[in-house]
Amino acid sequence: MRIAICTDAWAPQVNGVVRTLATTVDRLIRRGHEVELVTPSQFFTLPLPGYSEIRLAMAPRFGTRRTLGDFAPDIVHIATEGPIGWSARGWCKANQVPFTSAFHTRFPDYAAVRTGIDAAHFWPLMRRFHSASHAVLVSTPTLAAELATHGIGHAQLWTRGIDGDLFRPDHEALPEYADLPRPIMLNVGRVAVEKNLAAFLEAPVEGTKVVVGDGPDLAMLRARYPHVRFLGSLSGERLAQAYAGADVFVFPSRTDTFGLVMIEALACGVPVAGFPVAGPLDIVGATGRGAAGDLPMTVGALDEDLAIAIAKALRCDRRGAAVHGASYNWDRATDQFLTALTAAATRTLAEPVAA
């Protein structure tokens, strides 16, 4: 199948969307599919105001249409609701080429945090964007149900996976941990306001808080919380060591649609603490025994009091956490992705498509 993937999020950005797409593209090519990418690297870009790490393509309409026209895809997958995403949507509609979309980021919630405008004002734009998509791919059933309440009802599941060769519990601890007071409480991810890091950094718990990652709030948080160890971005073996050497992984975000870092931490044998919201509920579960509540052991803890969640998670089963984390498989996720795209590509063009 000839698959075009259009995304406003791509390297050198480091986030769950980019990692998910890059891994999926690799799996698709291995399976013999032809893949064409449309990314910001093909255009002149400007930094997103207040978030210079993210660069938006300027006037990508003609370049996107030229690339898609030359490639002549069987199906287009639009990963983001940015300038490239809207350009690809327009080309698909004009040329009667079916497309799927994804809801990776709670854009209305992120926009509300950054602008102070109620998230409800941004949902009509999301409904319009996804209305013409043959399937909206989402990472969890909870997210699918949430989107339905906002009028986006044609969601299909596309889960996530981990690199089992890298994220495993037998790594040596990160050398930087050697003299730190225990327990070591770790967070990995973008250092930005929407990640709600202050809830973690201000939690009244004993031990050492460690943050791995980069982002627009890094300098401010370093100055505000001098007792916290900020290690910057890590990858590969060093990242796996950071996970494996920690005592608990703390995920304070209330706006993520999944939280890839949670399953990487679990696969390294580290229990997860977080709030009882979508994402943690779909991975850790309300009782700490997975989304269905049927795991034979607790792999984490969720509570509206993050300090309580951390204390409970520290008593969880590290071996069980590793088994649960390892159950997330990229090949299974790719099967789901292809099932959705294949169904969309084979739909008759006579079927009505929303505006």
C-alpha cells in the first residue's frame, strides 16, 4: 500500500508523537509498504511563540499538495491539526483521496493552559478538522469516549509499544544516582507548563526528585526548585538507566492522551504514580492493576493527592511492573494502524464525506 503520512510534529522535536510516528514508519517499511512523509523539514519554519522547540511550517499548502500529487497515495494519514495537517486535508478532499487522522494531543486543553481561554472555544475547530476523516486514531478507549462527548465519534484504537531490547529492568542505575537520597522519584518528558510538573516538584515527599527532559520551562523550574535534579534530555541506554535506577516514576500530567514514558518506565520495572485521569487510568488503572483491574499485582497508584500516590507506588511490585510494561507491543500497534488505513483506502468514493 502507498501510504502518505503528514505531520507538523517531527524530528528534531522529541516527544511521544514523533517517537510513535517514527517507529510506525519503520514498521510499515519493514512490512513492504511504500511510505511518503510530509514534515516541517520540507518547508520554511518559524518557532511556535513561547515554545521555540516546536517549529511550524509556513505556507505549506502548495508544497504539501505537490508532494502528495507526485506520490499518488492510496491513503493519507494526517497526524496533527497544524498547517501541514490542514493542507493535507484540503488536498485529500479536493482529490477524493481517503484519509485517516489521529488525536495525539489535547490541543484544546493545551491552548486553554497557555491562553487562559476556555477549552470549549477550541473544540469546534477539532470537530471540523476530523469530521472528514474516515477514522480518528486514538491511543486509549478512554480518549475515544471523551472525543465522542465532543462530537468526534468515529474513533478507532491505535495503541502504543515499547522497545523491548532497550527498556528492560536489568540495567545498571544511572551513575548520577549514586549519592542521591532515596527514594528517587523520576519524571521524563517535555518540561512545559502543560505537563503540570509543579504538582510533582511541590509534592511533600522525602527523597530526591529527578527530571529528565528539555523544554521552555527548564530554566525557570531549575531556578525555582534548586533541590530538584534536572538532567536534561537523555536517550538510548542512558535513558533506560535513568528509568531502571529510579524507585518510582511520577506522571503529573492531566492532559496527555497516553503517556509513552509511563510504559517505558514500567518495562524497566518502575511503578508509576499519577493522577486518576485519562492516560494513567488506561495504563495503571484505578486500582493499580491495569485498565481492566485484572493484573495479579499492583504496578502503580493513582490518587488526587500525588504524595499519597507516590507512597503507594513505592510499595508496588517491580517485577509485575516490568511484565505489564513489556506487554505493550509496537507490532500489535502497527496492525491496528494498518487495519484502520486499509479500511479507509477501500471505502467507495461514493460514500459521503463531511465538509
